[in-house]
Amino acid sequence: MIGRWLQLCKYSIHCLSISSFPCLSTSSVQLHDSITITMTSKLYPNYAYKRDIGPLVYWVLQTSNALIRSLPSSYTDVPQVPLDKPQITLQSLVSLSKLIGKHVDKEHIPKTVLALLQSVIEAITTSHAIFQRLATKKPHPDVENGSASLEALIVALNESAIALHGWELLLHPYNLSDYLFSRLPLTKEKLDCMVIKEFVALDVPEAPEAGQDSEKKKPQQAGPLVGHQRRQVKPGKGKRGRRRKDSEAEKSKATETEEGPPEDVFSKKPLESFGVTLGQDGMTPDYIMAVYDLFREYFDLRAYLQDVWYEVAYDGLNIAVAGALSNAAISVVQRSEDQMLAGFSDDKKSYHSVMSTMSSVFRFDAEAEGTEANKGDAHLADAKEMFLVHAYHDLLDFITDYRKNGNGKPTKRMMKEVKHWNPDFDLRCATMEERLKWRRLYTIHWLYHLVGELTSRMLVVAAVLHKKVPDSMKAKEAQKEEQRQRLLGLDGFAALIKNLTYEKSDLNNRKKILPHHVFQLQCIVDSLAVTKGWTFDLLKGHVLIEPPDADKFRPMRDVNRFLLNIGDEREGFLKGFVDLRHKLMVEGAGRPVTENYVQIQEILGSARVIYDQFVGKSSTQGHKSQSHTIDPNVLWNYSPFLCGVGLAEALDLQFTSIMYVWEQHQEPAILMHLYNMLLREGYLDKPIDLFESLQQLFAYGCFSNGMVPLSDFGNALVEYLSLLANGRRNPGGRLRAQTGSRVAYRLAIAHESFLVLLRDNDWDICRISENEVPLSSLLAKLRIARTTPVYDQDTGKKHLDETILVVRAEVALSNEGLLGDRVEEKLLAMADALEELNSMEKQQAKDSAPKVAYKTPNDFNASEWLDLMKVDVMADIDGDRPLCGLNLARLTCHIFDMFQDIEDDLYALGCKGYLDLCGDDGEYDRKIFTRTSARRILFVGAMDVKDEQILRVAARTLAHSAGSLSEYIYWDKLKFGAAERSSPETDGHGETATDASSCTLEEEEKVHMDECEVVKGVVLDNGTVWIRTNDDETTTDASSFTLKRFKEENVHRDECVVIKGVALDDGTVWVRK
């Protein structure tokens, strides 16, 4: 889905892959909220049912309450249904729907209610079909009962749909799915606005007079619309006793009906609590479906992550990308677990409960060891593997063995098994039982080291509590030390496993182990198994291939590049932080203490703690795992998962740490403003690649609202520094508790790191706000594409609704030189591409299965969201926007060195502007200035008055320090889409170049023609072709366009693409798409 949309709007995406878009202040303009996006199991029937049945029942109850209160007291055709409880029976749902349908015309039934009915009917129909499949062979009694209950529910829902004039839903199920999606999420406030308050009234017969024939009653006739009013019944003339009795009965009934349930009877009931009771004991069908759908999501996400680990081991994907995606997948599972199992008792939410349910449904013995229970049925042979049963039992075996000794040592029996574990065992030559045993021993072996590592860190925290300090300080100091000792990437999971070893009751342990815990352990184990050549496929079963060469992959491959740049002459993370810490100490010596100086020194000092974790150096050796090991650092060296999530966290920490330094030491921002002025005012002959790249990557962190000033450069710098100071005084960001240090802080400086935004939003891509999402990201493009189009009534032109994100994009494109309709065309192109895909998918659904309701492609499943996330995470780590992949500490040291070089030259020249700020030693006055404050004064003044001497010295220094961004990356090379190169390619204008130099017409490459496109144009001296884009044609002829003509025609660069490749004899270039 994501890939097909990208193909349809590739040129539009190119036009938005320009320099960083500015972040706009929306205080002065009223903008619409964006459409709500959630990453959940939307395509699973149980999720759709639980999402939509609550709002449907809530509307039926509230509308019925309003209707009954409006009826006269003598109206007797009112269902005897309790209207003060959120759960109703099937018969009650049908009766109330018929009551509403009798008093409400078809055109007054809200379209949203009909859409909810359609969604619920479709979800239950799908669930019923699944139950029928499950019940075909040795069905469990609860499965048979569940199938009957669902069938009854389908009948009841169909009756309700007909009663509410929604019979067309049963004939044309394609009409309302898109409409419902556009209204989600539904809240009580939205539903209250849909509750009908006016009804078609019926003439009600009066009480009969004495002697009247009781059968001569007037027939009921429809009357006009009435509101909340009640007509009193005239008294009759019968016997006094009978009349009094009848009068009292009528009065009692009128009072009961008129009062009804209180107005706020549902005010404290959450929408999720409303629903339909099916009246079944044992495993209810809604619980079976919830568990079934939960495991379906496990299957999908597990398969996706196995593919990701394959890319890490065999294709060179950065392991931090896999770690980020793994965290996101676990977060998805946890949220789905909370949603799907909501409303069930706590004992139904444990993994043991959901596993037992599936083992009963599929008729396999989940408790039996080995695979004997599954023999004889090929379809169930891998049931344990499918439902993660092996990982669960391996965890229980570890806990049981750990508790027997209680000292971190395996029992003698377990030690005999573990010591034979061979990490280089050839899994291809092993039997199934041998492979499962190999994986089980690895799991137990690794968990011993995990708990041992955590225990050693807990001992350090405990030592703080024994210090001779006041009790009021002990807790605070222990909390800070606990933060410092956290395990990178896996601290929460490690704490869970440690706590499980304390529990003496197996029953309590089983209740504490939740499904996402077992899924996370399975992901940890899979990461090693895949990199050893072993994967599990639902269709193919166990797949075994040759493991990657040791020199191509090992779990610490990318971690080592980050730490030390092993095998490279560039410096790594540790040296960069150590050098920067030392440089700040030297620059601050003898001067006024800068704000947060102590905190910055503590944060930079955390590099040593992080380094020690990665290389297996513990804070204490008193309680390391005593299990046999062939490697003292087995925790990291044999866990690709831990290396991935640990490196992802370390990259986040190093980025945010340096951003915190930039808040206090504004030299990077001063330098970027200075460079911008020197370039625009002609002091520099040509752009400098390093600063051009930094200007794009850190537009938010160096310029007000991310917009590079074109004039008034000194005031622009002052304005930015003022905004930054205000942000530091009132930081609104997330409190960041930095692993490896005792400092917690909030970032005030703006940034566009996608990885950091993901961690700040608990790995939920859909929680990233429209004010935060980087406009260069694929997520931003998708959100723009999904924005509702609006038609201007005067001109008839279509444009996108003015959401915060759309306005940001419009202003950004305008700042890049596009005007008027061209801006709208660029944004509409993506929306049109998504709409085209929607139409294609809808038509395919109609053609292939005309009786099945169409599911909008807006409802991406979890793995599709992860695919989208993968593009943006890769760009942030080692792609075309490597904010987290930059050695920012080393870069910051270089910036300080450039300032020092400028100041040395100014002192040597006797520059008055510089010497006025200096003392006798030629340095800034130590009694008055910090270096940062003195530099701020010097360069703001020079930019304001255009001090020629200072500006020319600065220009000469910057020109001599020219370099490229690639000198500051941690990795061997950066990846740009499908092409990889060691440094970013740029033509100085921000266009994205497609490198096709490796794409030839060699037959041995076996590149299919559908993977390529042919471009005809004029090849320039540097091997590139400039062409004007044409969204309507695949092949664009640009033979008449040259660079000279581009300039004469004032063709904006966003109308062009630059392609680098191999020119053939006929003047064409073949490039892989």
C-alpha cells in the first residue's frame, strides 16, 4: 500500500524533499485539526466490532430515552427494557431499534449510525466465518456455542438495520466505510449531537368512558413532529372505585415514564462499556475473537520483524533501525492488547489465559513438553511455534531454575545443559528437536546474564542507601543513581524478569506475564535465530539458509562503529564526548559559571557509562551471572535485539545531549547566522557544503521558526537567541531522564529528529503532532495526502483543508519560491495520488468479491505503518537526513575551534572591535564575560554595522575549514533510498539526486524493465541530466532544455529533477526507479 502510493506521487514527494520546512506559530491564525490517525489493528474484525458497537448502543439508548420521555403517558407500546445500563441484550437492541424506526423518518437517521451498523455487521459476519472454519474439525464446545451466538447476533443486527431504514446496507455495503473513517474517533459529545430530539408522534386513544364499547377505539394515526412534551389523558366516568384504581395506575405509570432514568445516567460510563450481551458461559465468542485477532497481529508483526533482521544480517540495514522498529512493534502489541482485551477480567488478560484459549480452540496441548502432542496432524505441528508457546515455557523454565538457587547461579542440572550451548551450531544440519533445544538453552543462558547485569546495577543503587547522609537525601540520591544505572534499551523488560524471579508462586507468575511480554521475548530470540539463518513462516514453516559471513555481520557491528569507529580513522562517540567535555572546561576556566554548567558536565560524562555498558563492563563485579559462558559480554555479543534497541537509545541520548549543550552554548547558531550573512553579502565566493547541510538539517535549531533570514542578519540572530532564552525559561518538552547520568532535563531547542520524536511519543508514530512532524518525512506527506479536499464555491477550484500541517507546507513552499497555484498543485498531487489508489483498491474489492464490504486503504495495518516508519527512521539514522547519525560532539568541538581561529586572527590583526572586549592577555575579559556571551556581543555587532575586518576574517576562516557532512557521520556510508554512497550528493540547491551509476544494461544483473524508467535529455559535463518534471508521463523528454534556458525562463528548481546515471549512445539514461 505504502509503496504503491509512493509510485503514484513520486514527483510530488520529490518536490517536498527540499530543505527543512519552517515551523509556524499558529497563535494568530485559526486552523483546523488534522484527521485523527491511529496505529491499531483496524483491519481485524474484533477491533472494528469493539470500536463501533459501543457508540452504536450508546446512540440507541440515548435516542430511546429521549423518545420515551416525549411520548404521552398512556402510550403502551414501549419495550420493557432497562435504559439505565450500558449493556443490553440482543432482543432489547432489536426492540429499541424498531421503536426508533417507528417514530423517526428515514432521512432523520444519522448517516454515522448506519455506518456503525454496517461496520458491526461486517465484523461479526467475518468473525462468524472464522468460527465456522475453526469448528470444522473436532470443535470445542465453546467454539460451537460461539458460532451460534454470533449467528444470532447477525440476525439481530440485520433486524435492527431494517428497523432503522437501513435495508440498503445489506444490498450495498460499499457506501459508508469511508464516511465512517472520516468521522472517527467517535466521542460521547459527537454522538450526543446525533441523538434525535424530535419524533413522529402517534395519536393516542383516550381512556374509555363508562358504558363505552372498549373495542371502539380510534386507530393510531401518524401526527406531526413533536418535541419533549407530554399530553395528559382525560379522566373517564366509570365507577369511583375502578376509576380511582385506574387513575392511580395511570398516575404511577406516568410518573415512572415521565421521570425516566436521570439525565446523567451515562455521564460517568465510558463509551467502551456499552455493548451487547451474548449470554454465553465459558469462553465467550467476543473473548475468543479478541484472542484470535491478537495472535493474528503477533503473526503479522513477527513476520515483519524477521524480515527486518534478515535485512540487518544480509543486506546491511543499520541495527538501530531494527531496534527502533522492534520497539514500535512491541508498543503496537501492547496497545492492541489493551484495546482488544478491554472489558475482560484481569485473569483473562494474561498470556497463559490467551494461550489456553487458543490451545482449546485449535486442539493442541500447550502444556505438554516437546512436540509429541502435535504429531499426527500436519496443520497443527507448528501450532506451538505460531502461538509463541516455546518462548513462554522457556521463560518459565528459567524462572523455576533461578528460584531454586536464588543466588544468580543455574542449578547443576541446568549448568550441564547450558555449558553445551554452541553459538556456531549449524542449524541446517539439526533436527527440529535439536534446534528447539539450542534456542531454549540460548534463551535461558541469555536471561541469566540479563538478570545478573541488572542485579549488579541494583547493588550500586543499594549502596547509596547505606551512605551516611540525611534520610531526606537518600531517596533522591538513590533515584538519581538508579537512572544512571539503567540498562540501555531494555531496562523495563529486565526489571520485569527480575521481579518474576522474586515471586514464589507459579500461579502469580502466570498472571503477571502478559502477552506483550512473551512477544518481546520471542522478538529477542528471533533476532539471533534469523541472523543464524533460521526463520519461521506461517506458510512455509521453518526456513533454514546459510548464515551471513562473520566479517559481514555480528551483533556489535554498528555499535562498534558508533563507539569508536573501529576500522576507520574517524573518531567515535566516546572520544567526541570526552573532547567536548574537556573543551568546555578549558573555555570556562576562570570565567563566570555558565547556566547549567554542572548539568552539562554530568551529561557529557555519561558517555563513559554508556560505553562501559556496550562493552560489558559492570559497575560492580559482585553479582555477575555465574552461568557458564564462552564470552564475558554474551549479553550484547549474542543479542542483535539488545544491540539494536540499545544503539537506538544511545543515538537518541547523544543527539539530545548535544542539543542541550547548544541551548546553553549558542556558538553553533551564531556560526550559522554568520555563514548565512557572509554568503548572501558576497564575502564567500561559493557555498560551503558542510554549512549548507547543517543549515538544512538544523533550520529549527538555529533560526527563528526555521526560516533562514534574507536580510537584517544581526537582528535575526538577536531574535532567535531571545526566543531560545524564553524557551529555556519555560521549556514545554518531555522531561528526559538520561541513562548514564543523574540529570533530568527538558529540551527547549527545536529539532526534526524522527527517532527522538518517536521515543518521546512512546513509539507511536500517530501521536506525533502536526506541529512536530518533520515536513520532509514520509509521515508528513501521507498526512497531507489524507487531508480532506475542499471546493471553493466562487471559483470551483479544489484545495486542501487548512490543517496545521497543510499551512506549514504551504508557507514552506512559498519560502522556497513557489507562488499561488503552484503551491496548491504540489500538495494536491499527493492527495490525488492517494485518492486514485483508494479508487483502484475499491474497484478491485468490488470486482473480486462484490458481496464483501470495501476496506479503505486509509486503514493501514500495523506492519504497513512500520514500513512507513522505517523510511523516516532510516533517513534519520543513516539516510539523507542523518540527524541522529552525526557525531555532534565532534562537530561541536570543530565549531569551537573555528571561533578560536577567528579570534586568534583578529587579535593578531589588532582588530579594535575584538580588543574592546578583551583583557590584557588578549582573551575576552574573564571577569565579565563567558566566551559565549562575548562572542554573541562581538558577532551581533559586526553583523549589524558590517564590520569589514571581522567579517572578512570570519569568511576566510570558514572557507579554509570547508568540509563535508560525511566527515562527521558514525557509519561507513549513508544510504539514499535504494542507492548507497559514502557522502551526501548535492548540487547546492537541495535537489535530491538519484544515483544510477551502477545501473547498466548488463544481462547478468537481471533487472526487469518494469524496475527502470527511460529519460531522454542533455547530459552535462558532470554526468547529470536536468529535466522538467511531468506528473502525467513516465518518460519525460527534456532534450530542448539546457541550464541556460532554465535560467532565462526562471524555471524554479522544484519543477526539475536531477538524475545521475550512465548515458547511452542514443542520449538516454536508464535508472532504476
